[in-house]
Amino acid sequence: MTNFYKKGVLVNEEQDPVVRRYKAMLVERFGCEQAAAVLGMNRFNNIIYPNLIINAQHQQMRVTIPLAVDLTLIRFYCFRLKGAPDEMFHRAIRFLSTSGSPASMISSDDIEMLERCQRGLVKKASPWVNFARGADSDRRDSDGTVGGAASELPMRVQFEAWVNYLTQ
Amino acid sequence: MTLSYETQREVELFLLNEAKLLDAGEFKAWLELYAPQGVYWMPSQPGQADAKNVASIMYEDHAILAMRVRRLLEARALVLTPMPRTTHLISNIEVTSDAPDQYVADAAFVYVEHQDGRQHIYSGRHTHHLVRRNGSFRIALKRVALLDCDGKHSPITIPI
């Protein structure tokens, strides 16, 4: 976990012999241009609507499965990059244990938050959930809409998609 | 190797002290029970022997355990608010030794955690690999086998 996310690249990635070996293998197999295109995709979590998150950088996958209105199962998986050094898979396993296990110091607060939000919703104190944070700073570009770090844009676009499916 | 009653009792008291430190929230002192190369392991599969190719609920070396202890003492994490109250119960302790100054203690445990009106109970067996250091022991490996290790879990926050 020391090689954690920082501005879209793994810290020390350039000095890391395992990653260097992986890059060399990619270049050998696909050529410089295609290898650069694969490695150049600079994203951390990719949310696939409605309930899948893929983190290609650390070979992680998360599926949110609603079981009942007040019960949600979250499954974490990791995957092996075909042909990549074994050490990368071992790291993915480590990452899964550290970031996705029930004892994780990273996701357990998120899951606790989900549970407490649910308990709050049961109270019916407010008929609305406000997802407006960051709405004034969202900007559109050719790729879609981009929001700042703490923006609730991901929630807004998912609910927009949901409304579209319901009303189409 | 047959162990003297004194040695067995010494190991038992070491385990009971570990449980007491965890229940008292003395996490720094708890971490000091671990050898610098010590590992805390909670497998995700019954009988799991491989922590490299199979995911674990916890597989934490000293550096990550130290991060966990800092977090436990910070009192800021949502999942630790309010701080859970715990009882670590250890029983059926069996101590063996295959090498001088190295001991393996296998025991059954029940762990009860209470937080904000809700109670969780965990049970299973844990195995301590201990090395003798300065009149006491250090934990080289603690393997915690939950009965429901392959089940669905709410967040687990305090080491068991």
C-alpha cells in the first residue's frame, strides 16, 4: 500500500522493477504505441453504471448488490493480468485484503457511512436527499461532465441515468 | 517437546495479557507484543495456507499494524465512533514447542463487540507463534481463524 495513488500514477512506479518488467513485456508484445495507450489511461476507479467499480491500476473490482431495501452486499474481487509478473497478482491480493476486506482501514468507513445513511433514510425526517455539492463548479467538455474532488457529480449523473431509464 | 507447567502457564498469561490490552484499548502496548517481523493474519477461507495467492481478511505486517493502531487511537474514524467495547475470551489453550525458545499456542476464542446498542459475536480458533525475548515473548505470527471467515461481514475494526 505504500505505492498508493498520487496524481493518477503509482508513486515510485518508474523505479519499481516489477512494474518495469511488466511495461517491457507490454512493449514487446504490443509495441510502444499500444503499450503507452494501455498504460496511459489515467483513472483510479471506473464506475460502470449501475453497480460495478473497476480499478484497473490495482486490478480490483467491486460490485454493490442490493439484497433488500435495507440490506446491501458489497463484494470485492481482484483479478490477474494475463501474462503479467506473478508479483503483480500478489500485490493485487494484498491490495484486496487491505482495501476491500471487512477489516479494511480504507473501505470500512465508507461501508459504515452507507449503513448510517440508510438508518437516516428510515427516519423520514426529510423527504429529500441533497446531492447538490459541487453542482456549481461542474464543467462540460468533449468527454462529458467533469467535477471537482468532493463533487457529488457521480451521484447526480447516476440518478439522472436512472430517471432516464424509468421514463424512456 | 514436553513443556513444563511453568512454561505453559507463562504462555497462557501472555495470551491473557494480550486479550486484556485489547479490551482496555491499550493498542500501543498491544503492538509491542509483536516481533518487528511479526504478522497478524486472519484468513478468508477455512484451512487457508496461502496468503500470497488467496485474499485474507487481514494480513498485516508490523508497519500496517502500526497504522491500524494509530487509527484506533485517533478516535476520528466513523466506524470507531463511538469506540466499540470488547471482550476477548480465550480458552482451551494448548502450547507446543518444536525448537528452543519457540512456542505455538493454539486456542479457542470468543470475541464480543458492543457498539452503539448493537452487539457482534465472533468465534473460532487462533494460533500464536511466539519467540522468547527478554523474559517474555514476541508474536511472530498470529493466525485468527474465524468460524465464518468465508461469510459476509460487517466492518471488523478491533483486532480479535
